[in-house]
Amino acid sequence: MQNLGLGIVIIVVLLVIAGLVYIALRDDNKRDPLQDRLAEFGERELPESLEEIELSLSFKDRILIPLLRRIADITTKFTPQKQIDETRKQIEQAGMAGSMEPTTFLTIRIVATVGLGLAAFMVFFVLSPKRDPNALLYTAGGAALGFYFPVLWIKGKVSRRQDGILKSLPDALDLLTICVEAGLGFDQAMGKVYEKWDNDLAIGFGRVLREIQLGKLRREAMRDMSDRMGVPDVTSFVAAVIQADQLGVSMTKILRVQSDQMRVKRRQRAQEKAHQAPVKMMIPMVLLIFPSLWIVLLGPAVIFLMGSGTLGKV
């Protein structure tokens, strides 16, 4: 019965998490809601009252989204500004600045905590015929899982995005060096990177160019880019570019040195992972491969000894 309850909890957890991720990441940017509403009103007669207009909305627009916004407003009032800023920074580093607000993420954490806590309470206190002495511990564990899982999820997205930026940075610096040596300015070289590639680093360069066009200084725009990415190699590259711009050093030399250093770092990271591979392979070998080999090698001998009765005498 305990295994059945645990299985139900796992299923409920997965369903709640899938629903929260769907609500948080659903991208409706491809459609214009104003045009959809105008088209909807153009195809039917005008409503007679405000109540009819409200009832014509979907369940999500009428109840779910206002409820989440209300919870987000309450959450913002009781959340320290430092935590909101840290959440905003994590969202930017994960590349979701345009699709999720810090209040939305905090609301997801609260809803997940309450939802999984209530689900565990229903399974272990209400639906269980025989109360488990560890039911309260399971309920607290479900609530803790709902509270920390969104954080682990966004940290995973940050880590994957930073790994992608690290992999693409040496090639981007090579292209920047070639463009600057060919006679282009640094801004035009970043524009070439943005045109040629479609990755997080190129998108970051494109945002820097847009901010420069809107009047922001290049050094400020590049510092903001390094803060949004949170990659030490990008930070050192930005610092070198800003220093070269302030001191009047040739940008070609700076880019050439940075390109050589990034290629060396990439080679060193590859060598480090190669040295770590045997240690990481020991865990599956000890837990999976070695037991199988023992079964294959000693299994027939054990069966023979059991059939002859020798194993029982021993």
C-alpha cells in the first residue's frame, strides 16, 4: 500500500509540474490577442452587456490568469526586493527575460508548494486506509519538492545556456577577429555574428546592437550582456574590449589575443572532461556491468553446484 501511495504521489507531482511548466512557458507571441478579439467580435453580434462580454472569455482569461496575477501581487508585497532582483537575474541568465517575470516565477513556486503539499496530504492522510507514521514527513517532503523544483529547473536552464555560450564563444571571437581585420568596425563585426548564427551568444550581440542604437553606451550595453549571461569567459572578454576602447588600444590585437585564449581554454576544458570520464564511468561499471559479468561467469557454476548438492554441503 505504501508503494501504491508513493506511485500516486509521483504521478500527481509530474502532472502538477507539467501543468505549471505549460502555463509558464506557453508562448502566445505568435498571435496578437487584440486582433483575435476584434476578429471574434467581427464575426458575431455585439454583446448587450458587460456580463456577456466577461462570460464570453475563456476559463484561463476569466479566472486562471487573474488569480495568478492576484497571487503574484500578494507575493510581491511580502517578498524582499533583493530576492526579486536575484530571481530576475536568474531568469535573464536562463534566456527567458521576455517570457517570464520574477513575480510569475515566485507564484509558480508558491502554487507548486501548496499543490504538492495538498496532494501528499490527500494521499497519506485522507485516502490511505491505514495511516503511515511517516505521513507528515511525506507531506512536508511534497511541499519542499514543490518549493525547490522550480529553482532546480531554472538552474538547469541557466547551466545549459551557459554551456552553449562557452562552446560558441571561441568561434564567435574568430569571426569577430576576421571581420575587424577585414576593415569592419567592432559594432559591424558583432552584427555579422548576429546575422550568421542563431544561438544565445549571437542573440546577446544583437541585443547589444539594439541598445546602442537606442542611445546606450557600448561599454554599458556590453556589461549588461555579461551580467545577463553570467559566464566568466564572456566577462573577461567584455572587460578586455572596454579597456581597449578606453585606452585606445588596437581592437584587432585585443580580439586576436582573446580568440587565442578562448581556444586554449576550450582545449583545456575538453582535456579536463576527458580525464574525468574514467572516474565517472566507474559508477555504472560497478553498479551495472560488474554484477552482470559475475552473473554470466559464476551463474553456470552455481547452478551446477546446486544441482549436484555440493553447494548445500558447503
